Amino acid sequence: MDVKSLSPSAIRLMQLCGEAFRRRYVEGERSSFGLPAAIGNATHKAAEHSLTSKRDEDCLPSEEEVQDIASDAFGYYLSKPDFEDKDVKTAKDLSSGKDMAINLSTLHLNDLAPVVQPEIIEQRMEVEIPGFPLKLVGYADVVETDGTVRDLKTRGRSPKASDADNDIGLAFYAMQFEVLHGAPPPALALDVLVKKKKPEAITVHTKPSEGHEPLLRRIERATKVVQAGAYMPAEPGHWKCSEKFCDYWHDCPWGRLGRKQI
């Protein structure tokens, strides 16, 4: 299939492994997800419910309600055919994953949702930039009433202060926001729910890059790669080029089929 658009996740994948990008976005081969993604997706569903309730009903839901949504969403993602249980060794792993999704969702409800003023939730933003043949597509988790753009992540480690500055997703959403609204957002916020024994919510902030030149240069390079069809595989020994982290490793000429690459 032809590549007609670019998203933050597509650019991230191209930077990690051009061959994986080709198989996912050019050939249209399905990719799987594991337990960490199921936890993150379930937490996002519960967080979306919390903020939608706050915006539309002017009140937050109860902990029990949010926990039920997280639990049901976790089960839903585990039932999808794209879920692979390579991260699951025992039934306890699944139970622990469900508990983590519930705990993170409860943490979001109590620590983040009260301070966020949501106006737009899970908005699909699609823009065209003059000179670029590909559309730019992204989903902003939250745009607040003052225009602040927020992105929610679940991670295994605490974020650094520079993580918001270097987050391609936030940069993407900021540029799209400016194209759609005629002015840049006043601030960008990266909300991270850290998966620890006692989960923690940490937010790091940044300002949009004036003119968005660093991001535009990256998009321009990605566009040239797509046009040329010259997709470079991951470096030998890179963590991405492994059975654990690549869906295409088993039948890739630079993966299992060609272990000696140089």
C-alpha cells in the first residue's frame, strides 16, 4: 500500500528500523502488542473516561467506576488477536498487569485529573504542510481550555526534565495545533504514570519550538526516505533488532534469517 501520511509513531519506528517501517506502513503487515501496551491502553481508556466526565458532567467519577473501566479495558485488549503473550510467563503476570492498569488509572483520577482542565479529548488532528506530499496525522490526548496540549504515557521509569523537550509526539501535536488554530499552544505537558510498586504521577513541561524547524527537518527526511523507498534496517545488535522487540524478526533477512549481518 502507498504511504499517504506520517504520524509520530511512524517516524519513531522509521528511526529505529526502516525495514520494520516498510513492513508495517508500506506492506501493511500487522504488528502485535504485549502486556506493557495492554496496561497503557487500558489506563488511557480509564483516563479518557475520567476527563470526559469532568468536562461534560463537571465532576469526576468514583474510584470504583474508573477501576471497573480499567479492568474491562485490560481484558478487552488481552482478547484482541494482535495481543501476544511473550511478556507473560504465568497467570500471575496477567493478574499483576491488570492490577497495575487499575492502580495507574486510580492514580490518574486522584492526582492528574483534578488539575487538568480538558476541552478536547483524544482529538484526531490531520494537517497538510506546503511542500510535503504526506499528510501529518496524530491524536492529542488532551487540549486544555487554555490551549495547553497534554500527552499521557505509562512508563517503567521516571521522566527526565528534558523528556518533554525531546518528545516527537508533543512537537507534532504543537505544530498541528498551530496549523489548525492559527497560534501555537501556550505550553506542552508530558504526563507520565510511572509503573512502580507504588505508582507515581510526574509531569514535565516545555514550550513549543518556534517555527517547528527541528521537527520539519525530521519530517522532510522521513518523506524523502518514503519517496526513495530506501529503508535502512536497524543496526546489528540494536535492541530493536531482537525477537522480543520486533514483530518481523523471525522472517527478516536482517533478523533471524540473517544473524550474521556484516
